[in-house]
Amino acid sequence: MSSRELVVLGTSSAVPTRHRNHNGYLLRWDGQGFLFDPGEGTQRQMLLAGVTAHQVNWICLTHFHGDHCLGVPGVIQRIARDKVEHPVRAVFPESGMEYWNRLRHAAVFTDTDVISEVPISGEVFEEPPLTARRLSHPVESYGYRLQEPSGRRMLPDLLRAHGIIGPEVGELQRTGSVRGITLEECSVPRAGQSAAFVMDTRICDAVFELANGVDLLVIESTFLSSESGLAKEYGHLTAFEAGLVAAECGVKQLVLTHFSERYRPAEEPAFSQEVRSNFDGELILARDLMRVPLPRQRHTPTT
């Protein structure tokens, strides 16, 4: 199983359907679990997906519309019931603190003290590896990005050519040189992996900033272009706009989600068709309980 993968727990928007649960996405990232926008029914979806409360280290809410947060009470009560001992950080818009408190204490249960709250405000929030930027929605809403620092990929052939083996490889990585041979002579640049979550929003600068060059973009696609008026009015994206963002930002893998209940499974090809008007990269139309490994890391080839 990949150490970095997206587990899709739900893909519907305002209301669940027979085929799609409310939102919910767990990004597994080097032993950390980032749970984004747990909508109603997320606790059960976690069970069906084989995800446990012990795998959740962060709860990240984009905003406080119900399809993005009504699963919070069940998730937190499950964290408490399963006696999760590690810290769990809850990140959410500060303007929704009242709603957070209602969700956090929605029912009587034996509480837990592992949850720490991180209310965010302003245009940008940064706490590596997590960044959040303010989006354009009728209520305060944020998109998120995870970013691994850039590094270098060691090239075995060049290491052997320079006679660098065993402990010297580690020394080269730590210090940058061994016996006058530099790290640059035995490696190539490797961009850190990145993933972005862009939920309810109109097109705005923050969308492009979050998506710029990411390996994995999980983005809402509530409407088709035939409903672009509704999309703009209610603060959402169309499939065409999602494809435009992916193309302009050089996204490696695009995952569409947050589909309006008005669309039936038979209409899914129309979403792909709209995206393909702009984007010719890897495209996935998310389905509940799907697992999506992050794309392999990019590196700059030698010349």
C-alpha cells in the first residue's frame, strides 16, 4: 500500500445520493492522515474504506456548509471511543467557531483531550506541510495544499562511477561533498510532492496559487457549463473551469469531485468531455471508496 494516497470517502455536494455520500477525503501522507471535509456519514464510509480513527492526525475543514462538516461529531466521537492517543489538529475558518463548537460537542460522549483547535483567518495560513488560502464562496472558505520540500535524487550509476558506496552515500547527502565530489555531481533535483484540495469556490487567484504545479489536484466540479450561471451565483466551479485550472497550473493528476445531485452516473462522460477541452493530463472522476496513489515524484533529468 502506498505511503501517500488519497482515500475518497464521499463525492457528492449538497446532499448525498444513492451513488454518492457527502464529501470526505483522507490523504495519507508519510504516516500522517489529513481528513478533509468530513460530511455526513463519514464515520461509516471510513469503516467501508478500511480507514480507522487512529489514521487521522488532522481534520481540515474548508468551510461550514453541512456537506463539508456534518461528519465531524461522529469522527471526533470515534476518536474518543477508540482511545486515539496521538494529537489530532483541527483546522477550520475562525469565523465558524460557533459552528465548530456545536459540532465538536453535538452529543453526550466520553470526551477526548487529543483534539487541538487551529482556527484560521486572513488570506493565507501556513504551517508546514500545510498551507491554506482564502477562496471565493458565499461563506468564508479555504483551500488547502500539502507541500514536501524539494530535494535531490541520488543516481546509483554516478555514485558508483565516483566510487562512493556504503556510509559515504549518507555523508554526501548530509554534508554535500565527499572526497571533493559534490552532491550535484551524483544527483538530480527532485521537486517535493504536492497535493491541493480546492472545494467550494468561484474562479479566483487563490485557486491557481494552490494548484500551481501540484502532483495531485482534488477539485470541486459541482456543475457542467450549462449551469455556469448557477455556479457563479452559488460560488462553485464547472468541469470546464476545473480543466482550465489544471491546464494553466501544469497539474499532473486531476481528481474531480463534489458533484451536484442533479447529475446521474450516466452523465459522467460529460464532465470528462468538458475537462478535455483544456486539460490532457491524467484525469480521474472520483467515486466513493476509491483509492488514488499520488503520482511518482518528478525530477529534472541530467543533460
